[in-house]
Amino acid sequence: MVETRSLRLVLITPGAGKMFCGACLRDNALAAALRRLGHDATLTPLYLPLTLDEEDQSAGAPLFYGGINVYLEQRLAFFRHAPDWLHHFLASPALLKLAAGPATRTRPEHLGEITLSMLRGEQGNQARELEELLLWLRREKPDVLCLSNALLLGLAPRLRSELRVPILCSLQGEDWFLDALPQPARDQAWKIAADRAARVDLFIAPSRYFGDLMQRRLQLPQDRVRVLFNGINLEGFALNPPSAIRNSPQTSVPATNNAVPQFPTLGYFARMCPEKGLENLAAAFLILKRRDRVKNLKLRVGGSCGPADQVLVDQLRGRLEAAQVGGDVEFLPNLSRAAKQDFLRSLSVFSVPATCNEAFGLYVIEALAAGVPVVQPRHAAFPELIAETGGGLLCAPGDVIALADAIESLLLDPGRARSLGEAGRKAVADKFNVQTMAAEFAALCAGAAAAFSTRQF
């Protein structure tokens, strides 16, 4: 590992407005940990303010590519030359917070043209935004510039050539978004992204699975992709192990605090959207309720729920009510950090049976940090996470009966569930903590800076 001097780092990450976003949470935790290591790390948001469950590390940093301006520049050619006063007014954080409401669209099927424009960078309709970002970065004088994901590759060529610093880009599940774009935007976006990727010095993947996938799809040399597991801030996790996995699920358990369930509880904590497999988990829950081998089983669903996700949530509520199990189900969107930790500790078994090619699955690590065993589909990054942590079971992807069987096997064997949860908790503390992630990230930045300084620009 490269010995790291104090570095001046700028981390650029898209904000998700009023929604919690796993990438935002990871980037915010990383910035805080880098500062604790003595680095000058600035986290600056794009599009919309960040919504976080920890102290906001972007506080005091300017926001660029304000979402209102980006949208109007895409839709109205004359607005690209709007007066500065109007442009700055529409980029005010207060106005952007108001704009990040029910009308916000984040589904890829709506965003083909604007995605292409952003990937084109200085050649796109938001070139004015890039120039403003560049002006600020010249004053900041970073040693390394870090992009949060590959959807920001449009920034790389101009920033690298003007600032003459290395650029690192994290990979955080961009493939599902690009693949969901309507044609012909989908193929065009992948081509432009691969083109722009040539100007990035190093890509950082959260799993070997996703590093290999994006290496192929962005046509990258092997030596330009490194794997660095995501890490989380462990403060507040696993204050006490979940009672529901210490005792037989056939009998109720007295609650010792608000987080501990009286009954066996299946849990989900991720964005409430189809890609994360929420429908499949609801179907598995219905199978378990019909079997009735696990008495008094409950389902708790937490995580981010934006306007586009509410439709699915309402449909599932209706389906569960029709099956007469609505009283056994809770939907708890957009919880604070403390409430999320209580939520996780209230669970007996955790599952987010994602159907997308999940690059990592931060929610798996959070559940294990709380000592809760997980059941995940045998695809994408999940086999890797289970192998690294020993904290759960795998089942056939897309098979709701296999999912129900695996969940049921743990609910009916609390000793095994407890053993898996404890193994996962220890592995997370050892391998998936934010301090380890930050130290390795800083070493990669230092190595990129040293290599860049020896090149003929």
C-alpha cells in the first residue's frame, strides 16, 4: 500500500433531493473518514442537496449543476444563455429543496436525452455548468479529483486537461440505469461513457463482480480497475443482538426495548422499487403466511421511498390487505440513522432480493452490522458478500419459493440464525468499516497522484 501524505481531495457526488441514496451515504461517510485521517477532503454535491442520516460533510461547499438549470438547459435552447442572476437564483439550495418534491423524476426511462447530454460534458447542453465547476476547482487546487459514479464521466476530459490532476471514478451500480434507458439512447450512452472513461486514471469498484463487469462494458484495461469494498460507520450498530433470533420463533418474546420484536420479523431496507426485489419479498412473505409454520410472522419494510416508488408501495399494500395480512406488515420510509439502526435490530432475518445486477448492496452490510442474518439471491455481488462475511444464505435468483424456503429455514432454526448473524457482524467490523475503506481509498489516491506526476502530460 502506498504511504499517504496529506492530500487535498475533492469528491463530487450527485444529490438525491429528499430521498436517501446509498451512494450519497457512502460518499458522505468516506469524506468524514478521510478528514479524520488528516486529509483535506471536500464533498461537493451536484443537481440537488444531499439527504443523509449522518452529519452532512458537504455543508459549506457550493452545489453545482443545479437540477432546475440542468433541466431547463436541456429543454430550452435560449435558457443556456440566461442571465447570471436568474441562473444563480434557480441554483439556490432553498429553491432546489422545494424542487426535489413530488414532481422529481429519477427513472431512467424518462432521462435518455439528458443523460446523453451530461455524458457529452463540454459538448452537451450543460456546458455552462461545467465551466462554473471548473472555475471553482481551479481555486480549490485539488491533488486528486474523485467522481462518485460513471454517470459523471462527461466531466472527466475537460477537468483532467485543465486542472492537470488525476481523476478517480467510483463504480456504484450504473449499469442498470444505463441499460434501462430507451433506445437508441442506451447504446449511445454506453459508447460515450467508454470514450470518456479513457480520460480517467483509475476506477474503484465495490466488488470483484462489478469491477469485472464494468471493465468489460467500458472497455477498460485490467490495471485501471481496483476493488475496494464499501465500508460503513459502525457507531450505534449491534448495541444488543436481536432477541427474535435468540429464541424459538414459535413463541412471542418480551421486548427489552423499542427495537426488539415480540414476534419473528422478516425485514427489508432499501429503496422501495422493483429493481430491489420488494415484490418478490412480499410474495415470499405471503407464502410463509400461508404455510403458517412460523407463527405470528411480521414483515417490516424500510428504506428510501420517492414519488416514483409510492405507486409500487400502494400496490403492495393493496395486495397484502387483500390477502388479509396487512396488519402484519409495516412500511417505514426514509428513516433517520438512529431509527434505521433500531429497525435493523428489530429483525429476525433480513432480505433484499434485488433483481438488478447489484454492484455491492450496502444494506446487506448494515443488516449484518446489527447482527441480523441475511438471505440474498445467488447473483451479482451477493455471493461475494456472503463468502466474505459468512453472514447468511443464498437462494436461486427470481425464485420466490426458494426465497421463502431459505428465510423459513432460518426462522425455524434460531441457533443457526444467531451463528450466521454473529459471523456477519464480526466480518463487517473487520473488513467493511469506514476507516478501512478510507485508508485504502486514500492510498489509491496517493498512488494515482504519484503516477500522474511522472507522466508527460
